Amino acid sequence: MLGQTYNHTMDTPATFFLAGIPGLQSSHLWLSISLSAMYTIVLIGNTLIITVIWVDSTLQEPMYGFLCVLAAVDIVMASSVVPKMVSIFCSGDSSISFYACFTQMYFVHAATAMETGLLLAMAFDRYVAICKPLHYRIILTPQVTLGMSVTITIRAVTFMTPLSWIVSHLPFCGSNVVLHSYCEHMAVAKLACADPMPSSLYSLVGSSIMVGSDVVFIAASYILILRAVFGLSSRNAQLKALSTCGTHIGVMALYYLPGMVSIYVAWLGQDVVPLHTQVLLADLYLVIPPTLNPIIYGMRIKQVRERIWSLLMPWLFGHSNLGS
């Protein structure tokens, strides 16, 4: 009986050490350069989108509000992991304190949970805009949009808080080397002296239910959208609607495909897929969508593209004048 009671304070290591990508140490320098470049794009691209939507009074539709929140979540997601990854790959500074590790874990997984909710909200926005255009402003009022954003945040926090609590209260009495480049919860839970199955099962089932239900509703939205689009009499209207929807579907594919592959490979393919492949998949899942989202939305959505250029041109033109 006493053997099952753990002293959390005594069993808590002061520091964890992140192994980076085991088996790819020779590529760490190139990875640090690539990650630094992508992180720069994440910060500049998403900050531009937030700034343009925030200051431009013509970009006040719900879609732009969700896009603004998505850009902020992307910055949080990438900022939670990339600076530490670059530090590991570039300088070998792999130590992270116990509390910093679980703070990182919380923000990473909460951000991914928020992102899937935002993608669902954006799919619903497109459904209303295309299938019920006359009721768009009646259905998606500012209060409804704010309520959806708050609900998405509460759902992410509700999902992540128990998981972080379970893993952080496991007894750690063995190795403190995490075989990962960030504090991914399954990699940390494996270091515990107790059975990590409850936290791993909670994560797998919770992620599957959350993402699975979101994907079902997103798919239903786009099926209804496509039916409405092909029912339009105007060829130009069809192409415009398909272009907008294609942008959203591309972003969703970038997010869901690597994410689900990463989750199920870590759970089911531990003895089949090499560890460095599992870690690399998890890393790219957190970095590639935040990097490409602002590029896709900035280039594909005409209003956003035009506002970004109008914001950048005076700055670029002013500097070229100073140079001449």
C-alpha cells in the first residue's frame, strides 16, 4: 500500500535534458538554420496578418477575426518550441527546468487544440458565407464570433489541464533525459517510475475525439459548400468560392495530416518507425503549419494581400528613397 504512495517533491527532478533528434546529431546545425528561417517567417508573416486585420476597418468580417486569432495561436505554438530547439541544435544547451518543461508542454498542446477548433470555426464561417449569404451578418454577429473563440479556448484548456496535471504528478526517479526535442508529453511520461498508460490513453482518446469530431463537421461543411457552389449560375462566382475554399482546405490538410500521423505513429508505430522519424514528424507538425499559414492566407486572400502590400510599400519605398 505504501509502495503505491509517491512523494511528489522527492521524485521531482530539478532539470530535464532534451536529446534533440536522436540519431540525427550530425544534422543539428542544418536543422537549426532551417528552424531559424521558418521561425522568422512565422513571426513576420503572422505579425503582419494580425497588424493588417487589427488596423484595417474594412477587414472586420468574422473570417478575418478567426484568421487573426489563428495567427496569434501560430506564434504561440512556434514560440513554445522553436527557440529551445535552435538552442539545442546550435549550442547544445539541452537543459530545461521541471516547471519550464511542463509549461512548454501545456502551451504546445493547448495551442494545437485551439488550432483545430479555429479551423472548424473558419469552415463554419465559409459555410454560412456561401450557403446562407443573406443571413451571414445575422448568424455570425460579433457576439457569436467572440463566443466561438472563447469556447474554443475553454475547450483547449479543459482538455490540456488534466493531461498536464497527470503527467506532472508522475514520480520521476530514473533518467531525466527526454528523447525528444521538446517536452512532448508521451516522451516525458515514459521517464516516470509509474505506469504512463493513463496519461497516454487520455491523450490518444481525447485527441481522437476532439480532432475526429472537428474533421467530421469540417467535412460536412465543405460538402454542403461544394453542393452550393456547383449550383451557382455564374462561372466566376463558382471559381471565386472554390478558390477561397481551396485555401482553407490546403491549410487544414497541412495541419491535420502531419498531426494525426505524428500522434498515431508515436502510439502504434514505436517499434516500426525509427525514433528520429517520430521526433522529426512531431517537430515539423508544430513548425510547418505556422510557417505556411501566413504565406497561404497572405497570398491567396485578395483583401489581405492588398492590405499587406499597402502596409509594406511605403516602408520599402521610404527606405529606397533614403538609400538613393
